[in-house]
Amino acid sequence: MGYVSELRELVGHRPLILPGSVVLIFNQDSELLLQHRIDGGWGLPGGIMEMGESLEETARREVKEETGLIVGELKLAGVFSGPEYFLRVANGDELFSVTAVYFTNDIQGEINIDESESVDLQFFSLDQLPVGLTESYLRFINHYIKEFVQ
């Protein structure tokens, strides 16, 4: 049983503060890898930190689990938190996310879709992102564009 599952057994659906990481992964054409999640929306590879991990380790683990890719160098784009990052998930669990957003074009391996989380993984041009990205993911991407794209 994972850390969050254990906490949920104690606190039920009450709000938790949960740290995690996501990664903006770019190919050689500067296209962004997005994950078409089984819930129907598009997002970035990433997830919640496990006990004893650093945020960077979380990013690497989640990318490997969700995409099959191995990440080399990671650069920090920013850390996002606050009331606009409150979530209520389908089962009623509530959380405030604290998310470290990294970016990289240093990847190895072949894309391998984890079918328990994703139906597809595709690269998109930053000016032609798919419909279905949540506000949080759009904030992360727009921050990256504003701060790192010339």
C-alpha cells in the first residue's frame, strides 16, 4: 500500500497537501509529449512523491512508469501551489497539490504506454495543443513558454 493510500485510510476524503512532479518532455523538433489519460483528458507525465524520494526522483520514476522513457538532465521550470491547485477527484478525495515542473529534451528509450494510466502518448507543437488539457497543465506549459521560449 502506498503512502497516500495509507493517509487516506486515516483521514478519509479530507484535503491533503500532496507534493509531486511533472515533466515537459520535448523531442528534437521542440514538440511536447502529452499523455492521453484513461479519464479522457490530456496531461503531462508525472505524479505524487513517494516516501524518501526527492522531487527530481519522483519526476524520473513517473516518466519511466508512464512512458517507458529514461530521463537524463532535468531543468526546473517552477514550483506551483496555492488555492488554484485544489483538486477534488472522482472518488471524493480532496487535495492541494504542490507541483515541481521540470523540462527536458534529454530522453532515451522507446515510448511504451502504461495502459493502466494512458490510452496514448503523442508529441504536439506548443502552438497546437489538444483540447482537454486541465487549467493546471496549461498554467505549467504557459509558464514554460513565457520563461524559457525565446
